[in-house]
Amino acid sequence: ISHCLVIRGEPLTGAFGRAIGLGTMKASDGLLTVEEIASGLGIARRYHALTSSELNAEEVTARYVSDEVARKIIDEASSELALALNHASMILDPGRIIMGGGFWLGSELLRKLTIQRFEALMNRNVLPELSDATSENSGLRGVGISAWRLLHAVPKSD
């Protein structure tokens, strides 16, 4: 789970080039990271640790209604992701947050729960728009555009 702050169409990498690690933030338990709790791989690993069953995140999500362990894991994943988005939103005050990634785009349940929890956490009258990336590999495309601009000395837009 990573992020990229974009200002006037340009990705901001941060002072040390590490402004990509939303998932590396410690989760509210102080032990695991957001990535370990809310990513597709993290969900699958947590389910396996608690049940010894080898399921992927989509399969765990499909058991949300009938399986108490799956429900607990998905609820925690959406809560931690919503909390991380809330923290970033409170600091950066974005007008829009665009979410992507395989599991986010593939799991309507995770999106719905995360958005509900994010909106409940935000204590502002105006919320940032929360939308989905519209294409696969959108992050890679953004990096490609930035690299092309650097190679061709295209000035940043104002």
C-alpha cells in the first residue's frame, strides 16, 4: 500500500524520495503495519495464521458473511486503511484521493467498508473526493510520464 502526492499534475517524491509508504505506517496496534493488515497479501497471511487455511484475499472476502475470522480480518483491514487515509487527509488536506491496486479495485466490500469508515472518521464538513484509479498500472504510468518528462526536459506545469 503506497501513495503519491500529486500537485498540479506532478508527483511529489519528498525530500529523500521516500514519499510512497502509506502502508509502512504502523497500524493502531503499534506492531503491524497498514500493509500487513490491509493489503491483499496481508489479509491472506493473517487469515492463514489464524485458521491454517491457504486462501487469497478475494476468497477471504467472499467468506465475510459466513466466517467470523474473515469478517474480523476484513473489518480490521478496512478500519486501518480508513485511519491511514484519515491521517493523510488531515495533514495534507487533499481535494481528491484516488485509490488503486488489485485488491482495492477487485473488492467492492473492502472499498465500501473503507469509505464508510473514512467518512465517519473525518471531522470536517467538506470531505476529499475518494475515487478509484481507472486503469491497471496507473501508478507505473505516472512514473513513466515523469521519467519521459525528465528525459525530454519537459518543464513542469504551473
